[in-house]
Amino acid sequence: MKTLLTSTLALLVLASAAVASDGHDHGKVIPGPKGGRIVEVEGGHAEFLVQPDRKVSVTFYGEDMKATGPSEQVVTVVAEAPAGKAKLELEKTADGFLSRTVLPEGDGYRIVLQIRATEGAKPQNFRIDYHAETCGKCSRAEYACICAEESGGGHGGHSH
Ligand SMILES: [Zn+2]
């Protein structure tokens, strides 16, 4: 009887642990549906993507990662390129936001993505290290790599 009780308790503990890990986990890296980098914003997520033409696009998703389309957000990108800082204004498109101009030459520099939920709202700043090369493990661009949390601490394939 005692054994049965103990294993019942153990099962309960296991069950609640499983529920906890299936909940909203802020440590998990979400792969961007378009191949970009996902950041958490008020009410959901935003995907930062450098297009092949080097313009920056930002797409908004709800908590469930369903695209929500652009609303009243104000988005700017500051590229801290070696040649100097470049500020990119993003304008609203049918499914998100797109920069009017392209990123400065090269990569390996810091990009600051600034998102305001509405004009005049407190900005959220996201610092992204822009590396354009492809990660050998997940086949995504390094700035959007999703391996970091799964390789046990080290960022596999990185050679800095
Ligand atoms: Zn990777």
C-alpha cells in the first residue's frame, strides 16, 4: 500500500512538471516563420528579417504565432555599422513593416530594433547581432539561429 501511494505521488509530481514545461516558456527560441529572428513584444511576437535585397522587414504575430498584420506600431531600425550608424525608417505594408532603405554594407555589426506599440508609447529596444552567414546546424542565418538554447550552452558552429 505504501509503495502504491509513493508511486502515485511520483506520478503527480511528474504530471505537474510536464504541465509546467509545456506552458509559456520565455527561454525557448521560436523559429521565425519567414526565416527571421523572433522577439517578444507586447501582446505577442515580432519577426525581424533581413531580406535578400537587404531591406529589413518586421512582421507581427500574436502569442499563438498567428500573423496579426500591422496595426498602430511604430518601428525603426538603427544599424551600428562600422562605417557609421544608419537609421532605417520602416513603413507599413500589407502584412507588416518594410524599411525604405537597405542596411549598410557588410555584417557583423549590432542592429537595434525599436518597436512602439503606438505612436508615443514607451519603446521596446531589441539588440540583434547581425551575422548574415548561414548556421551549419539549423541552416538559418546566424542572426536568426535557433540552436543557442539547445546545444547545452555553447553556440555551436560559431567561430569568433
Ligand atoms: Zn543554428
